[in-house]
Amino acid sequence: MIIYTPPKPAEHIPVIDLAPSLSGDRDGMQSVAWEIHKACRDTGFFYVKNHGVPEELALAQLEWAGRFFALPVDEKLKLDFKSSPRRLGYEPFLRQVLDEGSAPDLKESYMYRQAHVEGGTEDPTNQWPDNLPGFREQATAYRRAVSGLALHLMRCVARSLDLPNGYFDDGFQSASASVRLLRYPPQADTGTRNQLGAGAHTDWGALTILLQDDCGGLEVRNAAGDWIRAMPIPGTFVINLGDMMRRWTNDVYHSTLHRVLNNVSGRDRYSVATFNGPHESYLVECVPSCRPVDQAPLYEPCTAGEHTRQMAAKTYDMAAL
Ligand code: OGA
Ligand code: NI
């Protein structure tokens, strides 16, 4: 049982070294799990270093994002996300409103979805570009490496909640990751109607693994309500928890608001967000160590698929404004 205590506002986002947890040593796993526990109760955001994903593969993925978005617009529009029920493919500029009531986000994106473990079937609604040889191979290699990290992190998270390491394995072994490449073109300083690169939002799934280039702009809201910067740190990923984690932990862990400021660096900003959650029919319900003693958990159990559909309906309907 993990007794609830209110979080203290973090002033910075911790960098957690995953090496001890990857060595197979029990104490190493426990010490990393404890760091993750503190970060998840504080801000719900942390960096990881020594994460096992080769640096060249990550840097190459950012470069390939650049090559993809440099395709002629009619090539990109052949992959329009509207023809995929899961919004896979190309999402043009100004299509999503992540922060209700704001003007649409100043970003374009491309998303693909693949099973975490080898041999899993590829999502039939993926839309790969015809005229970019090597893109799919790189994207697959990147996803494979990040899937390994996602499965490892979910084990660390299980440990951090005083659950068996493999507690979430059932949900994740047969699940897929959605990888979203993002481009934020350079902007003038301020936008009207609170227009940002990406409006303030929480992520929907369980755990997001974000790779960002060196432009900066990502901000995170801490428990005191202050926005703090998630500066680019070479060789790291930014990890954040999504809304499903709140259901699992009865709000002991946070899914934290974050946003991307207008990109005033004078060049394109690229990032790659990998969204990880359990398979669609998995029932997300309060885990034993977070169940309140005398009352029902805050959230009704819900399938992962239903949860994601509700969130998508909310943000895309608003882009029609
Ligand atoms: C997201 C997100 C941040 C970024 O795609 O959900 O928060 O830096 N991206 O692109
Ligand atoms: Ni996000």
C-alpha cells in the first residue's frame, strides 16, 4: 500500500540513470524504481540516460523526420491521416487543437504504429511514403529499440509501485507503440489566440518516450502550477506519464500538462514521440498497491481502447473551429 501524500513542486526535471536497472542486479532495479517513484509523484516527467537506445539510431531518426517533412506537400497528402481509423499517416499543419479553445497547433506530424515484440502484425492502416527509400527500415529499427526501452520502463514503473516487475507485461507484450514524428516550423515570437507549437495537454496513454532535437521549447507544469523548461539534454529521452497511469494509480502518479512554445529558434524543430499503452481490450483499473482502504478508486475501470477513443474525439473535433 502506498499512502497518498501531496506532491511537492519540482523545480527541475530529474535525469535518471537507467544503467543500474539494466545490469540485471536486483538492488540496481530497486534504486532506479525509487527514483522513478519520486519523479512520478512529483511532476510525472523525467529524463533517462544510459537507456540502451544507440545514440546514432536516435539522431538518425530526427534526420529522417527532416527528410520526410521535406517531401512535396502532395506526396505527404497521399498519406493523409484522415483515411486511417487510427490517425496513422500524415497530419497537416494546423490540424490539432491540444488545448481546448486555443487556435490550432503550429506543427505537422507523421505517425506509424507497430507491435512492440517481433513477429507481431504490422498495423494495416499504416501509410508509408512511396518515394522515400530507407524511411520505413529506419522507422522500424527505431521503434524496435524504443519498444525495448518502453517494456523495460514499464517494469521499472511496476517495481516503483511495489508490484511484481512483470505486472504490466500482459498488457504490453502484445501491444503496439505509436511513433509520431513532429515538425515545428520557425515562428514569430507570439501567436494570437494562445497559439503554440503544441497547446498544453496531457498524453493519453501510459508512458511517452520523447526524443527532441536541440532547439528547445518543451515546457512542463509542475505541482505548484509553474511552467518549467524541459531543456534538450543530448543522449537522453524525456519520459512522461499519460492519463492511463492515473487510472492505474488512483492519482498517486501524475499525467502532467506540457506544451511546446512557439519555435523562435529560426530553424525547424523536430521531435519524435513514442506513445506506449496496453493493447486495446486491456482493462485499466486501479492496481492493488494504490487501492484506497475504505472507498472506491477515483476512476471506473475502462479498456485502453475506449480511453484513447474518448481523448481523440475531444482534441480533433475542436480543430474544426
Ligand atoms: C506530444 C508532445 C512534445 C514535443 O506529441 O504529445 O507533447 O516536444 N510532444 O514535440
Ligand atoms: Ni504530449
